[in-house]
Amino acid sequence: MPVQASRRPSSPGSAAPSGRVAAAIPAQARPSGGGPGARPPGSGGGDGGRPGGGGSTKPTKRKDPLWARLTVVFGAVLMLSSGVAIVGSKVLIGQATGGIAKGNLLGEAGKSDAEGGASLDGPIDMLLLGVDARERWAADDVRSDSIIILHIPATHDQAYLISIPRDTEAQIPPFSKSGYAGGTGKINAAFQAGAANGGGWEGGAQLMAQTIKRLTGISFDGAAIINFGGFKNVIDTLGTVRICVSQEVKSLHMSYVDGKPMWNADAKKTGKPRTPVVHKKGCQEMEGWAALDYSRQRKSLKNGDYDRQANQQQLIKAMAKKATDGGMLTNPAKMNNLIKAAGKAFVLDTGGVPIEDFIFTMRGVTANELTMLKTNNGTFNANGNNTEGLNEETMAMFRAVKQDKLAEFVFTHPEVISTRK
């Protein structure tokens, strides 16, 4: 039975509550090289970063359960929603989501009572951390190369995705759980520093959340660690996702052997001729392995990690859209399969709020209302220290998130909107 998280700390500076118990982090599954008979995508790509890894609930009034939407978590995928009434009830959702691993991923970065505490009546901010766990990697030697903030305004009728560049220079605070003394470095190293010395994925997420709070001022209602290897199962359950590739990219991680996609390391062992996987420009339906490979690519893209951020946001939106448009959420059996697949892909922290309440609260959000935003205008902003800095416009965007004025900010700064289909 999954462990339920307890109420977040009562104040931003308070210690993590002892009542909030750590959940067992599921064993990492070795990513498969693609299913038998998998067909090549019209295009695709991949990039494997180097990861690995790890209060009393406040009653709130809920509206009639004309409920709605699943947010595909990272794709996430989280839990968005559909614009149609879904067959089911809170009881059904609770049963279906019972197998999702839960843990304290926020620590001191959760919202205080003054910021809304465990109530979902106001704006909702979720931290999504993507890891690309491999079986051969130690659980405490992982970096989170995908860092996304999901912001839902108090109106609960819109959702925004904002990615933080993996190379952003940040002040990483001390973390006693792993023995980390604190320091300055690339923000993706915060997860590794928190996971070290037995801190595990939970410790990694807590230190990352605290680092982001220090950098942006944003506290969180919840968080999710998304294992991209497990993400493939979610896409396979959906069937395919429609992805529009903006630039042709050759995969650095996968090749075809006898027409079958395989990890390069496995392909080499066959001794047979290999053909590189190439994701060609244009819109196409991608199977799970291809979509995942495409979203991993970074080094061969024009704007590196910034283009990968856009591709990953695009994938999350495509998954949410496929789940809602394909009738997945109106069919109890299909919906149950989707949630089960998602449960194998991530660890969730809802700040003490039942998952079904999260889903019901977000029933006004649809996949088409998932807006993707760019940091640093979607391109490099080197600060001369082999790291990236966040420009003033980006910092102003984060202030707008904290003040729940992001819609107004986007209206006056339309250039931050990603035009990726």
C-alpha cells in the first residue's frame, strides 16, 4: 500500500515534518530498446542524460463530480483533464491511482499555510523532474536533466509549462540528509547532491525543489519524478502520439538492426550492420520508443537543451491531447490501463491532498489549454562560467508565477510562448 504524504511544513523555513513519511521508491526498470516489430517513425530522436535513482489534510469543498481530466505527467505525466465528462467517480480514480508510489519530494519547498498550504482553492504549482534511470546506475548517482514547472492559475482553467535549463547556475543549499555542504553549480546537479549517500530519489527531489525555490521564489503544491524509461509504457498504452519535428535530428542513442530499433550498446553486441535512427522534419505519429528517443536528443540540436525543453513540453502536451481526444478518459477500462502505466513511470507528492482531489480540481483544464513557455527566449544565455544565467524577462516570468499573474505577463510578453505544434 502506498504511503500517503502528510501536510507540508507550516512555514517556509521550518524543518520537514516528521509526520510526512518516505515512500518506497520503485525499482528502476531497464529501458527496452523498442518493442518487437516496432516500426520506424517518420522521424524521431533521443538523448540519454546521465541520471539514476531514487499534515493532516485540510478538507476542501468539491463541486459535483462531472469530473474530468487526467494530467499526463511528464509526461508527466501528470494529471490534466479532458473537456468531456468522464465515466467514473472519485472512488474509481482513487482505486486506479492506488498503486502510484508516493513520497515527500518537496521537503521545505512546499507551500506554507500562508501560501495556501494543502488547499487547492488557489493557484497550483507542480514541480516535474525527469530522470532517465538505467539499471546499471546507482540510485544515488543521478541527475535530473528535465526540470519543468507546471502552473495552474487560481481560476483552474489554464495550465502552463515552464522548463528550467539544466545548466542554469544556481546556489544549492546545504542538505543534511545526504551530507551535502552546499555550493554553486549547475542546477541539474542539485538532484544528484540530494540523492547521494543514501538520500535517494526523494532526497534528490527535495534538494532540487529547495534550490528552485531559492532561485525563483516559487513554493510548490506537489511534485513528480518522472522516469522517462517508464514513460514509454504510457505512450504505448495511448498507442501513438502526434509529434511535429521542427528540425531533422540523428539519434545519438539508437540504431536499427534488421529494421528493429535498439539501444546502440545493444546493437553493437549483435555484430550486425546498424542504421542510425533519424527523426525527420515534419508531423507524424510516433510510437513510444520513437517519441521517447526524440525527446531525449540534445547535443545535436541547434539550441541544445533549449530545443530539448521545447520537445519535451511538446511531448507532454501531445500525450495529454491524445488521452483526451482519443476517448481514453471516457472508457473506464482504458483509463485504468493508462493510470496503471503512468504509475510505473513516476513517483508523486501531492502535499497531503488525495490524488483524486487533484484530478477533480483540474477538471477545467484541457490539453488544448496547456501553454508552453520559453525561458531565455529559447536560446543560450551563457554567463561566462560554463553555465547558463536566467535573463530578466525569465526572472519576471517566475515572479508572475509566484504572484499568480502569469496570464497577464504572457499577454504583455507574447514572445515567451512556444510556437511548437
